[in-house]
Amino acid sequence: MKVTSFDGLGLAEPLQLALKKEDYLEPTPIQVQAIPLLIEGRDLLGIAQTGTGKTAAFALPILHRLSVQRSRCLPRRPRALILAPTRELAGQIDERFRAYGRGLSLRTAVIFGGVGQGQQVKALARGVDILIATPGRLLDLFSQRHVSFEDVSILVLDEADRMLDMGFIRDVRKIVAACGKERQTLLFSATMPPDIAKLSAEILHNPVRIDVSPATVTVDRIDQRVYFVPAQAKRALLVELLEDPAMDRVLIFTRTKHGADKVCKFLGQAGLAVDALHGNKAQNARVRALEAFRSGKARILVATDIAARGIDVPAISHVINFELPHEPESYVHRIGRTARAGAEGIAFSFCDSSERSLLRSIEGLTKSPLAIVAHRHSHAEPASNGHRQDFSPASKPRRNGRRQYERNHEPSPVAKQRREGWRPETAVATPAPKQGQWRARGRRTDSLSGARGALARPRSTRVSLTGEH
Ligand code: AMP
């Protein structure tokens, strides 16, 4: 049975209230699967990357379990420990724990390098229930006896493959060895290189394995087309496209809540059955909008990226990017809403002159130019190379229009580098963890963070939309 709310997952009341405050309508697939098992105390191997809702999948049951235990934390002896590769990620996890745990009286602290250790030492001395840390600084503090791991009853290794890439794995092993043996252990990784597989076999006890990288959802199964269109002509183009009866369940993305409202309004005025979904809408209005879309009452839903996170609506025929996202990874997430469960899908992107660089980033990420569609609104639009684009009126959309694309575009950074003999698959900038400097070094890129799958694989390989929800 499909779980469509957090109510049935067994979480304590204050956590459910916090989720309502966060406007989380539905648990994501990894949350549905992981939360009940983690509340039971099982170990977990999670194949998941950022964007799947994995943080809440582990944070909620940790908060639940610690809050029902009611034992107090002792100075310097955290009860739960989360290891993360970077200070940014550690900070984000800490922020999520605070948000979800706002109705509980549990203490969290975050520890990372590159700043003075004074405040961190003080926080540890006051006592923390949940400690989030990067391995290097934590091990420093451990060796100075500012912290002990003996009371750690829940241990999480987040983005384990990235910790391996950054050279933290020995530190991680030392920390794990110092943790209490009677503990629940969770390991999350976007990929499973042999070293991580070995580590998980050693430290996890009879784990459940949850893999939220559905092999069926791939970017190259989606027919992706771009319409170069002046900003002021986007509306007219949208209305024209929506006249096609084949567009029977259409999800439209805008960058902002305000933008979503505006698109929703003019489509409504054009007589179309449409609703909007974004963070400024009251919870019940959002539930209503989603239901109307799911049931087919509203053929069109206009959403922002964040609001769309929890959407799992089958048979979306088309995704339309009315505005291109700032993050190329969001493009991959957006278009993954169509072509679900093995179905083919179609994604249209509107690109005005201010969005050319966003398009280039997207194409750099997916390593494939979008097919350009000729249409009657394109004429006023100059191409990025300064020349006017001259498409003949409405002809059939062309797939893989590389030559046309290259005529109208600056080469993408990836294309440029490829021409210069640099292979994006084998060289990336990674931080040198100890010196805090950035350097380029060759390595497998299928362990990059962010839209890893998308960045990682060579062009011919399918791109997994890991854990779309
Ligand atoms: P994560 O994969 O943990 O990095 O989460 C990605 C984003 O999704 C974060 O901004 C979360 O706040 C958000 N998020 C997580 N779970 C849900 C949910 N069930 N509904 C809506 N947003 C969510």
C-alpha cells in the first residue's frame, strides 16, 4: 500500500508537528522504507544521494529513539554521532536536526575543521545528545580527550563514498572502532566502491538495504527539447503547447513561488484547469492541489522545485520548465517526474536570453545537447553567440541537433574541455582535505556528490535519477 502521509510511520507527536511546520506533505520513498525499520533499531545500508530526503530518513528516527529513551546526555559523551564529509553537509544536517527536533529537548552540536575549536570544546563539555561532525576535527578532539564515543548508541556515516574520496576513511575507521559495540549503525552512500562495500560489511550488523536509485528512471529515456523564446513570449508559447490534447498531465516548473502563482493565474484566465503548489500555500491548499492533479481534475500543476520534492504522481505526460533552474541538478530532478516506472516521458524547456548559461550548465551536466524546437515565437531571440536565430516556423522537433546547437551556442565548458583533450570523466577538482586547498586529480567521477549519477557517467550511459520522489 502506498504511504502518503507521515502519520503511519510511528513517529512521536512532536516530530509529526515539526513535519507539518516544515510543510512536508508526504514521506519520500526512502523515508517510507527506512523510518519504521530504524525506529525498530535495525542497521541500514542506504544507497541514496542528496535530494532523496535521506537526511530526514535518518534524523527523524534518531530523534524519535533518543526522545523515548529519556536518558540524559553526559558531558563529552554524545549518544548519537553523524559523520559527514564536509562542513557544509555537517551544517545542513545540524540545521535539519534542529528543525525536526524543535519540539524535543535534545541537544545537538556540529563540529568541523577550519575554525577555532574553543566553542566546539565548550559545547561538548556541556553535553550533547546528537553530534554531527567531519572526521578530521572530530578525531583531533578525540585525541585531546574532549570527547568520548563510548555512549554512542546510534552511528551514521553519511556520504561514505565521498568520505573515502576525500581520504577520510582511516579516520572514520578509528572513530567507529572507538564507538560502543552495542549500537545501531547506518551507512549512506551514493555509490558502492569496493572499499565502502567492505567497510559496510564490517560495521553493519544484519542491515536492511534500501536502494533508491531506480534503474528504470533515466534521463535518456526522456525526450528533451528546448524552445528558445523571449521571456515575454513564454506565456503565448505555453498556451499554444497546452492546446495539444496529448498533454494530459502536465507539470510546469518555475523558479519562484511568485512565478508559479503568475503562471497559474494566466493559465486559469486562459480557461485551463490548473493549480499551483508551493511553499506559501497553506498545508490543506497544497494537499488539495496535489489531489486535484493526481485525480486528473486539474490537468496542469505549476510548482516550484522545493514544493515538488514530495510529489509522486504517476503518468505525468509532460514536464515543462517555464523557467530553467539555477541548479542544473534540479533540471534532472524536474524532468524525472515524467517517464516514471519505465514509461517514456517528454520534457520541454523554455530558454530566454538570460537563461543561456543555465542551459549550458544543464547540458554540461547531462552531457547531451537538448533538441532545439523551431517555433514561431523564437524569431526575436538572439542566440548566445550574438547572431539572430532563424528557425523556420513550426517544424518537427529535432533530436540530437548537435550541429544546429553548436551553430547557435558558445561551446559548453564540457565541450571546450573535451576539444582541448581533457576528459571530464577522469578529472575533477576535489578538496585536499588536510591542506584545505583545491586541486585537480584524476579519479572515478561516479562518486561525485550532488547529481552524481548525472555527472558521473560517460555520455552513452544512462543517468539515474536516484531516489526521485
Ligand atoms: P536531503 O536528500 O536529505 O538532502 O533532502 C533534500 C531536501 O528535501 C531538503 O531540503 C529537505 O528539507 C527536503 N525534504 C526532505 N523530505 C521531504 C519531504 N518528505 N517532503 C518535502 N521535502 C522534503
